Amino acid sequence: MTDKTHPPRAERHAGPPPPPAPTADRRLLRWEVLCVLALSLGAAAVSATISFVGVLTAPESLAEHTASLVRPRARERPWLDLSWQLYAVATALVPVLLVAYLLRRSGESARTIGFDVRRPGLDLGGGAALAALVGAGGLVVYVVSWRLGLTVTIAPSTLEGNWWDVPVLVLQAAKNGVLEEVIVVGYLLHRLGQLGWAPWKAVLASSVLRAFYHLYQGVGMFFGNLVMGLVFGWFYLRYGRVMPLVVAHTVIDVVAFVGSVHLIGRLDWLPV
């Protein structure tokens, strides 16, 4: 028997945002969104802001500070280090499981936001195109802003030559792609649409959040990630699928993490 108060919601794959939820549901959705963000990238945004304030108030310039993205967790103990690396990847993905569960509880699923493998052509092709566009632009923004003293020196990986370094870096890249795009684009835009937000207002909010949890990297990367968020948000509104964004983000981070091991220190124009 169907509950008339909470009718089943049709899954959406593209097109206009979902219709606003009833007033009672909106109150619950607001709390739901706040809780998900507080357990994931909202908390990361607060942490990044505190870190940035610390850098700004230090006597050194921004470019003299270094942000290490993937670093050893147990130096000189490779197996313990590997265990910590795998633990960090697994626990970071728990909010994604929470989002999938919450979507299922509301009569939807991960397919509602296009987090599935039903359209590999669009996902891989669109993801590769976005990775080339956004990755190249992001590299330019990083190098230019670093030379202007607006960005810290980013060390994508400081792992110490273990046999498992590359697999762990790939896992870290995939974790970033899944976590950020599922929560900050797919889930957040879908829920904000149900809360009655205009599509581009929701995209702007999503992009600002993305910019803030990257603020620890400096002013230049704040604005670079803001633009990335706008591009990814437009893509999601256009196609209704988050999977190409996961692919794009993963490819960008794989190139950054693995490439840094071989290129930093060998190319004069890359910050060291």
C-alpha cells in the first residue's frame, strides 16, 4: 500500500531538477544535508579554512609553505604504512555509503544521480574530455598562481619508494573522485533541487564548497577549484550523471599523483 504522505520519487537521469519536496520533508532534508556535509566535505572546508588562516599568519610567504596530499603514515615500516593508507581510503568513502543509503530510504538510489555503470561510453568519453580540459587549466592556474605567490607549493605525493606506492596513489585518486563528485555534485545538487533551489544557485553553492575545502592550497587554487565546480555543475545539469565527473576527477588526480613522482624536480617550470 502506497504511503500518500511520501509518494515514491521517480529516478532522474537528465533534464530539469526534481520538483521541490513537501514542506515537512524539506525540514528533514535540510538536516540530512547538513549532517552529510558535517561528516564529510563540509568539515574538510572548515579544516582547510583554519589551515589557510594559519599559513596566512605565518611569517613565510604562501609559496614557501608545502601542502602534502598523500604522505607516509608510518615511516620506515612499509607494511604498517600500507595498512594505514588502505584504512584512510576505506574510511573516507563511508559518507558515500551513507549517501547511497539515504537516497535508497527516500525511494531513490545511486542511479538517481547517475552513479552507476549503465552508460560507459558517455562516462569514459565525457570524463576523459573533462579531465583534459579541467586538468590542463588547473595546471596553468597552479603554476601561475604559485609564481605570483598566491598558492602554496603542492607535493601530490611524498611516499618513499615502496612497491605499493603507485596502487595506493591510484586508490587515493579514485577515492577523491568518488567522494567529491558523488557528495558535492550529485547528492548535493539533487537535494538542493528538492529543497527548491534554482539550478545555478545550487551549482554556485556546490562550487563555493569545493573551493573552500581546497583553500589550504592557497588563493589561486581556491578560484581554480571554483571554476572546476562550475564546469562540473554545468555538466551534471546537462546530462544528469555524476559518473563522468568521477572518471574525470580520478584521471586528473592519477596524473597529478603518479606524474609528480616522475616529473617534479625534472621539469624546471614545475614548482619544487
